[in-house]
Amino acid sequence: MNDDFSSVTQKIADGAALDERDWQTLIDTHDLIALGVAADDVRRRRHADRVTFVQVVDVPVETAANGGTLPDQAGELRLTGRPASVAAAVAAVRAVVARAGSVPVTGFALEDLQGLCGHELGRLGEVLLELREAGLALVTEAAADTLTDPEPVFDVLRTSGLTLARLTVGDVAGQAAFSLVRRVATWDGAGTVCRAFAPLRPAEPSRPTTGYSDLRQVALARLLVDNIDSIQVDWAGHGPKLAQVALTFGADDVDAVPAAAPDDLGWRRSPREEIRRNIVAAGFAAVRRNGRFETLDVHDRSEHE
């Protein structure tokens, strides 16, 4: 670890503002182990040894009214897809909330809701209020690459009382993604409307990766994005192995763990037990949460040591 990198990580530990040279030192660092150690230190200061996870049932918006039995392990019902209209979005929320019981219902990409509103902030605020009154707990996500002027949008979210489960990098990758991570870190108040930042795009079979760039991006996100509390990886989108290793590079929340296994293989092979074992094996305590980011139970790593 060189002196410049050590100096920057010390400034982060002290809560000091980074200057242009500091930013560049971090982005130019290719020592993955040093980045990982520094990011892990930051995440432990924020979250100790706790790693949260949520088990999700995806509900396509076009079939929301069809009903069906909910898996016992569901911690979140998530409406997926782009609604055809505001009325369709509200109707879908009401239909799912009616059978959700105590399980929170989330849904929609913020950019899709903005499109339905003609990108008018006043109308967006009205729609968010309608969705909240219908029972929506949180908006699922917003893509950072679509937010050219985020502060007014954040103000609308705060006023509506309906905030974001996560902010994502959207469709950018490579150096553009690193630049976007840096931009997100400058957004004042992002943490008041975004519960987590997801710095990785879902894996694409056509774009194989060694994992080096993914882990580097997770670590940089934790080191730079101090205005959002949690760094999130996606169990379904990134795979169990990358998600597990990312926990040691600064991630502290795992999204999209299935609520039911494809086949009944017994509780020891259930998704909940698999994610718990992976988190504990990485040296952390597994904390099951729901779609509102409320703790449901804690699986202490000491139980398996």
C-alpha cells in the first residue's frame, strides 16, 4: 500500500473531505486487496459485522390481480415491469397489498414513473402520494445515470414520503460506472431518500467477468459514497459467490434472495439457509430484513463457530 493511498484512507477514516487528488488516487489504485481492506474497514465502522438480506417475490405488474399463494419466507412483494398507466400502477399496488398481509409491497423504477408523468415533477409528486396511499412501501429503484438533476427529484420524494429502496448505476459499465459512482457521492441528501446504493449491473452471460472489476467497483463505492448508508449486491443478478465475496469488499446488504426454492429440498437447502450460511462463512452476522428495511431476525455467526 503506497503512502498516497494510505493518506486517503486515513482521511476517510477521519471523516475529512477528499480533494481532487484524493479522488484520483482511489480511482487509479489497482491493488484490489488494499481497496478491499480499506472498504471493509469503512463498512465495519458503519455496520459492525451485520449483513442484511431480503427474500423477494417478484410480481409482474400485468398479472398483479391474479392472486396466488405467497411463500412463507417472503419478506417483500415486488411489482416488476413498467405499468401502462398511472391508474394501472395504483390498481396493481392495491391488488397485491390486499393479499400481502404484513409483507411490504414495493415496486417500479422511478424513471418509469417519471415517464408516465411526462417528466413533470409536480405530477410525479401526486403519483407518489397516490401509490403511497394505495399501500406501496417504497419505490424499488432509480437508475443514477438517468438523474441528470437529482436534487429536485429527491425533494419530491421527501415531500411524498415515498422513498427509494435503492439507487443503481443503470446501464453504465466500466470507466463510466466509476465516474458515475463519484458523481453519486456528491449528491447532497441522497441518503435521506435512498436506503442503499447498488454499484453493479446485473451479470450478463454474454459479458463474462473475472470479478476483479466488480469487486473493485464495490470497494470504491463503499469508500466514496459516504452519503448513502448501505452498499448492496443482488443475489439473483450477481450470483451467490460474487455476492458473498463482495461482502468482504464493502457490501453490507444482499437483495433479491428468492423466497422459495424451485424444488422442495428441505429447509437446509432453502434460500434462507443458503444465504445465512454464505454470510456466516464470510465472517458476518446474517440479519433478515423486510422490504421496509426492518429487521426480522438475526442469525449470529457465533452459532456456527
